[in-house]
Amino acid sequence: MNKFLTLTVFFLLSGLWTGIRAGEKQSVIYESGDSLSYAVRTVGDDSASIAEIRARMDSIRRHRPTVALVLSGGGAKGAAHIGAIAYLESIGMPVDMVLGTSMGGLVGGIYALGYSIGELEAIVRSIDWDLALSDRIPMEFISYSEKKYKEKYLLSFPFYYRKEYYLEQKADGLRYSGGLSGQGSDDEPDMPEQFESTDVQRHDGKLVLGADSGVASDIVKDNLLGSLPSGYIYGQNVQNLFSALSVGYQDSLDFNDLPIPFACVATDLASGKAKVWHSGKITTALRSTMSIPGIFAPVKVDGMVLVDGGMRDNYPTALARRMGADIVIGVDVSSGRKRYDQINNIGDIINAGIDMLGRSVYEQNVGLADVNIKPDLEEYNMMSFDSESIDRIIHKGFVAAYQNSDKLLNIKHMVGQDTLVLHNAKALDINSDPVYVDGVEIRGVGEQEQEILMKKINIGPGDRVCRQDIENAVAAVFGTQAYDYVTYELEGSEQPFHLVINCKPGPIHHFGFGVRLDTEEVVSVLLNVSLNAHKLQGSVFDFTGKISTNPYFRFHYTYNSPKSPTLNATASVRWTGMNLLDYTSSRFNLDYLNVRQEFYISNINWSLFDIQFGLRNDYFNLRSLYSSGGIFGDYNPDQMRNDYISLFLNARADTFDDGYFPKSGFTAGVSYGWTFAGFPYRFNNFHALQADVKGVINTGGVFSIIPSANVRFLLGNRVPLPYVNCIGGSIPGRYIDQQIPFIGVNNLALARNILTTFRADFRFNVARNHYVTGIVNYMRDSNDFSSYVSGPGYFGAGIEYAFDTVLGPLMANLHWSSITRKAGFYVGFGYYF
């Protein structure tokens, strides 16, 4: 997956480079400002903001020169800006404006909001960058079914927006089609009839989805392709980070009105120009300036498609001059041209690509700074966000500024006794300062959706909320899987603020692809298409197929209602060929067909448990049977040519933080089945009761103990062969539903009616994503409870190496058990299914 992502980003950047070079003649020109030229043509008209900031600089200039602080982009290396600013504050340097690009825009934006250097450093050090640079939400807001889905599929993504939403977006896009991005045109072409009215539903009735229909082509082609992800992540968490730090300044405003005047740069892909943010929403500006192409989805606003500003102006010193700065102090953390041996990973490739696109402007701008503070950061790259690297990078920023102390102290002498002055109150940080809200508004959703979502948000008028309260509400909405992203704003300049939750509707269907290689089934492929999977209510049609030596196909219909449990109907067909072992050392191969129908209700929640209850019909058709001896338990093979009807009840809780290598949490489940009827062969009705529990005992270091236990009791006489207890293998339920994993036995081994297994994994995290685990397990079984204690027990042990790759876990183990009485091995690569 890393190679796939790297190639994707490389071709994306190559395409951007080709496109911009093709239009370079009209995109990059030299325009004169009032005093100095700004070498990048920009989108939009911010002349009023520029005139205002220049007037403010003129008033300062009456008694001293004006000073601008310019911070370049550079990913994690931008933490060096903090060290440089710390030195400037230590000598009392006044800063009249702050400008930045990408990470420089982020650091500069927080500084411009009035935070002290101590607060700024504490904020950057406290950020969980792995979380911030992702769209992850806490596991408790993800449904059990969604967790299991993600643990099966190597690649999965939503596709195809609702038709109504697609048409609305199409109509909105046409508003900008007559001119350059962000600038309308008086001679725009006439809008097609189907987009003229905002009453989209009325025109939907006229759509003819035939081969000659242009609208049908748009919906099938543009909607399908347009719904595919535009970045590795949408950037929801990083934007919400900005929202938590900028309370009091989240309305649309002039950035000259911030505690320190501020501007940042993004790149508009639609026009190939720079977008200089002098006004607007500060959270949108900060999110767009660091929108690394291929990693973050671009920010679409006012007809612009905005990505990282480093592609156009990574070091905006000329802009600072244009805004009226007499003295420009720049902190440059860009990498410059990379050598062959310095381009090794995805961070290097992205950084080199962005640098390549903005190189000519950078080379002009670097000479416009009076002081260029250039930290020595060669050993780091744009993705060095680990805490140790951040600490060192901040220190190197301070050192680099100190090395320019002669120049900086000379500037300080020129500006006199003035120091940094905030022109307005510092922004509120709701991490530490809870605020009152006057209500909650959800934007981007219809009335019915809003009614459903409001029940998930535990915030009301008059409540005092902190960041965690709001982000829990955001996570509850995002966890519905109905939206591309969910962000929030606290509108207003004073308490109580108005909490706004912004939702961008996402594609409604979903596709999943999984692949697994192992020593049992060799190669298995899993495919899934789920129609309407991301609707909040209504019908869902889910199709899943497995291609392997044991293939199956499953259709699952679901009806979701916000006011009642979920209704489910499934139909599946499964071909299974398996090798079984019994305790007399007899082996037999069994090939059979299983056709199943289920009708049940789900989404019944009790405490941490998700409960299902319903009716199941199973038809088995034995295709072949080969045995090296008698069948253990004297089972009748005709029982594999029969139909069985059962009632079932399942309940499961899962709080693991990771499905394969958990460090915290537990999983527990209970199931009950009563099989009471069937034909053509008669049998005694019976009950099956199963329970399992598994937890993690983390020592706080590299060592964890993972104990688990499973029990399954069959209550009845002469239980049919399809329901017999079985142990073996590494994947639960691989061959039959009731299969319980047991180290030391590959494939399956039969067990008696009363079955218990106990297991302990002793796991060492020997290196990043590398694990070595010692495993012991024990099982005991009997025909009834009275003989359980006196019955035989069986032991198994093994040692396993695992590597947690982006393609799924790679595992290999050596094992032995008293059942097989010989050593064995198992190798698997990929997610379990």
C-alpha cells in the first residue's frame, strides 16, 4: 500500500506539474504592487485588505520601521518556526504582521491568534500528530459491523453520491464555469435546463437514463469518478484542531483584525494561481494552506480547488513587502533541491514535487528577506512528527535564529524599544477554557437527517462545553458513515457561542476488496458491493463473494430505521471442502454445499453489547466424503443431506483498539441456538450455547499478555454432524461457524459435546510493527457434564512472528499439540475472512 500510495502521489504531482507548466505563461507573471513587485499572480481581489494593512504600516512607520515575520512550508520541519520565534521574543522583537505557507501558515496562524510562544510550543508538543493527520475517530463511535468490515478488506471506499446531491453540486459548479476560479463572468453560458432551478427534485422526474442521455452519462461517469477519494484523508481532524484553538475568530473576518495581522498562501488548482488569504474563515485558510496534494483532500470554496501553498509560493517574502513591511525576517525550513540519495520515501517525493513546482518563485523571494533564518534540518523530512524529532527541530530553530543574532540585534536597535503588541484579545482555546453555547445547528443535511443526528448529540442551549464534548458530538455524526467529513465552528465573538456542525454528504454506496494468502487455502479474494450502505435510513443491499478453494456468495438486505431495531434478511450459498481429524487419528475429507437463509433483527444495544435475534434455515448437501477410518462419534453422513431450522440469539461487545494487535480493550460474545425442525431426515432437537472472552493485559512497555477462553455446550442427543464442536486453525469460523482456533492443529479437529478451551498469548513488540508471540492453549471436552472433570485434556503450543503491514498482517508460526503429536507450521498474509 505504501508503494501504491507513493506512485499515486508521484503521478498526481507529475500531472499537476505538466498542467501548470502548460499554463505557466498566463499563471506566473510579474505584477507591480504599489512599491515592490509580487511575482505570483493571485486569485480574488483583496485590495481593500491590502490597502488597510498598508495604511496601518504607514502609521507605525512614523516612529519606526515595520517588521514582518515570514514562515515557509516544510511539513514537520515547520516546528523550527517555534524555536525561531522564541528567540525573537527573547530579544523583544516587534512583529507587525505574520505570513506563512503550509506548516508555516499553521504555526503563524496560531501565533497571530495571540498565543504566547510558551503556549504555542505547548500546543505543538501536545498534538497527537498521528491522530491529527488522519480522519480517525474513537472506536466507541464506530459500529461493530463497521469495525469488522475494516478488519477484512485491504481496500475499501465509498462511491456514487445521491442523485439529488450530485445535481446540486453540478449546478453550483456551473456558477464558476464562465470565468476563472473564484471570479464569475458576465457572459457565462446559459445553464442547462436541468440545473436552472434549485428545485432539483422536479427536474429529476424528467431524467431519461438511456444510452443517448447526456444527463445519464454525467451521473454514471462524472458522479462515479467524482465520488472517488480526492486524497488519502479529508483532513477533518486537523481542521477541528484549528477550530479548538481559534474560538472568538471563527466568523468570516478580515485577517488584519486578528491579534497580529496575518496572511497565508494556498494554491488554486482550477486556475493555477496562488490564493492569498487576507480574509475569510481562518479555519478554512489554515486547512487549505497545508493541504498536501494526494495526502489531504483539496479544499473547495468559491469555485477554487485549494491545495498546499508551497506549490506556488512557499516563502512569501514579496507578499510581505507588498503589504508594507520595511523589514522582513524569514524562517526558511524548505529542503531545497534534493539529491538522488535523499529521495527515498513518500514524504521525500511529495516534498520534492511541491518544491519543484514553486522553485522559481522561491529563488526570487529568498533574496527579499533582510534575515533568512535557515535551520539545519537535513536529517528530518516533512513527516518527522514523532515527539523526539519535534523537540529537536524546535531547538534547531532557536539555534538557527541565535546564529543570526548580529543581524537581528541590529534590527532590534533600528526599531527601538517597541515589542510585540496584540491588537485584539487572544483567541480562546477550548482545550483548557470551556465555553457556553446558545444552541447547536447542523448544516449540510435535510430535516429528517437533522432530526436523527440531533439525537446523537448530547449538547444543548446553555451547556458549557470543552473540546472533548464537541469532538464527541462530531465523532457521533461522522460515525454514521454518511458524510465525507464533519467539522465544527463556534460562531460569534463572545460567549455564548453558536455551535455549528458542518456535514458534507458522502457517497452512498461502498466497495470492498480483500485478498489473503496462506498455507491452507493458498489464495483467497473477497469482493463486496453495498448499495445505500451510507444512508442514515432505508434499505441497504449488500453483495459479498469469496473466490477461493472454499467459495461463497452472500446477499444481505437491511432496513435501517432510526426509531426501531434494524431488520435483516440474508441468503447465502457456500461450498466447503475441509480436512478433519478425530482423536482416534482417523482423518476424513468432507465436501459439502450449504445454502442458508436468515431473518433477524439487530442494532439492539444493551450496555456494550450489540444483540441479534432471529430465525435461520440451513440446507446441507454432502458432495463427497472420504475417511481413513470410522467417523468419530458415529455420526450419520445422511445428516449432511438435510434441512435445519433454528432460532438464534447473538450478543457481542468489542472495545479492542486494534483487531489484530490490540494494546487495550476486550471482546466478549454469547450466542444461543435452538435447532428444532428439519427435513427430510428426522433428528432430536438440540440447543447450542457458546461464549467467549478475550482481553489485553498491557504492561505499559513492549510486553502484553492476552488471555482468552471459549466454551461451547451442545445439549441434546445425537447432535447432527453439521453442528458438531470443532477446534483448529488460526481463523475462527473459517470452515464452519462454530470453529474455535487452537494452536497446534491446522484445519479442523472434532470435539465432544461439552467443550472448553483456554489460551494465553505472550506478545513482545520487538520493533515498530514487529511482534513475536509465545502461545499456549489447553482444551478439555466430554460427552456430558458429569464426565467433564475425568475426561482427557489436550495441550498445544507455538511461537509466532507477525509483521503489521499496510496490506494486512504477515504471520508465521511453528506449533505442536498433543492432538496431532507432531510439529507443524502455518503462514498467512492478509486480513482474516
